[in-house]
Amino acid sequence: MADALATVALLLVAAAATVAVLQRDPARQAIVLSLLGLALAVLFTVLQAPDVGLAQLAVGSAVTPLMILLTVRKVRRKGRRE
């Protein structure tokens, strides 16, 4: 059962990473990156590394995509003014 769950989580990570790479818009990339972080957190938890999964959940699913979205927003605003 654990092997099947790990396989499903790994496939989910691979699919989310592929979708993130194929996105052209940075805002959409950040959203997909958040889903990738969530999938990685699940994978780490399934692989019995809950501390790494918790860190990934906080950083990879919340902080990094938020910083990317704020940066994209600021760059787009600056581009409109000039």
C-alpha cells in the first residue's frame, strides 16, 4: 500500500513539474509551483520524512509562490508607468 501511494505521489510531482515548465505566464507558473510544493510535501510525508514535508509545505507551497506573485505584480506595474 505504501509503495502504491508513493508511486501516485511521485507521478503527481512529475505531472505538476511538467505543467509548471510548460506555462508561459509567470503568475500561472507561481500557482502551479504552489501545487508542486503541495505534491512534494505529500511525497515527503509518504516517504516518512514529515519534518521535510512540513518545511516544504510552508516554503514551497506558500512563501515562494507568494514572493513570485508579488514580484510579478510589481514588475508589471512598473512596466505600465514607463
